[in-house]
Amino acid sequence: MAVTAQEFFDDDPFGFELFEAIAERIELLGEVEVRVSTSQVAFRRQRGFAYVWRPGRYVRSDVPAVLSVALPREVPSPRWKEVAHPAPEVWMHHLEVRAVTDIDAEVDAWLREAYDAAG
């Protein structure tokens, strides 16, 4: 049985509120597929470009949600918690999301770039 995003955040209503704020911004970009797994919620076009996950499921953390954005280049910003380079054409940027206001115009621009690159 498939898990919904709400079920993914079932025991964390604030985390779900943050997820909804992210999802609303992503839906403004255009058509996306949403896939929920046991570890994350993925937003996809031809490939995944944005992922929301809960670090507290894996390590001790007070961060309610992390937004991971797959970009075709490294984007320097002090806002990133970590940037990884898992594949030659992908830089994965991890943003800790602690408030709805963390999802702002700068994040919108990163999401737009990731969305365009994934199509």
C-alpha cells in the first residue's frame, strides 16, 4: 500500500506544514510527479529534482525537514547545510527547513533551476 505525504509526516504535524509549503511552491513550477517512499518525498519530472525528508528518522536532530535540491552545478550559499556531488552532472544541495519563511524567493530560484534541469 502506498504511503501518502501526510502519512510520511503523520507523527510530525509541523514537519507536514513545512512540506506543504514546499510542495505549494514546487507545484507553481509546472507538472510534477510526487513519489513517497519510506525515506523521503520526491518531486520528479524526467528525473528527481527536489526531495523532502526527516533527518530525525536517521540521526538525532531537531530539524523538522530537509529540502534536498538536485542542481546541475554547485551553488555556493551559506544556507546549505551540506552539498554533495553524487554524480558527474548532479550537485545535491541540502537545506534545513525550520520555518515556512525559510522557503523564500532564493529557494524558489533554486527549485526553478532544478525543475528545468530535470525536464
